[in-house]
Amino acid sequence: MTMTATTTPDISAIESVIIEDILLDGLDLTGLGYHKDQIGGATPLFEEEGGLGLDSLAALEVAILVQQKFGFKVETLNREFFEANCTTVNVLAQYIRGRLS
């Protein structure tokens, strides 16, 4: 599913795309034993304990997949961007919704 600025989806729809299309399929977290019901809006992306424990390479893959799925370019992919916009699934969804509005 590709979403664009012509229709601004709600947060739950964006979270579903992040979880299903980006994390489970794009990063193949399903192959690592994760299931859709284990990941929600409050799931930390980078924390090892209680989160997905993604590394910096996975972070870049997430950013690329976000750009492809939602049709916009993330201008600056640096530590500050990830710390501000990618701490949890919901925080990332809020960032995406803001970009699509």
C-alpha cells in the first residue's frame, strides 16, 4: 500500500503500514520471529529490552521504505532525525502524518 498527500490517513492506518509493510515485510522481522500482534504504537524501534532492537542499518532501511510507501523525501537522515521522529511506531506515524498533511 502506498499512501500519498492526496489523502491524509489516520494514525492507526499509518501505524498498520509501518508495522505490516515496513517492519514485518520490508525488514523481514517476520523471519526473525516477530508477529503483527507483538508490535504496536508504543513499541520502541531501537531499544533492545521491550523493543525491536533495530540497528543503524535497519534505521536507514526504515527511512527508505517510509519514503517509498508514503511518497515523500526525508531530507536529513541523521541521528537527530531518528532520535526525534523514530523512537516508537507511533512517533514515526505522527511524523509521517505531519508530512502528509
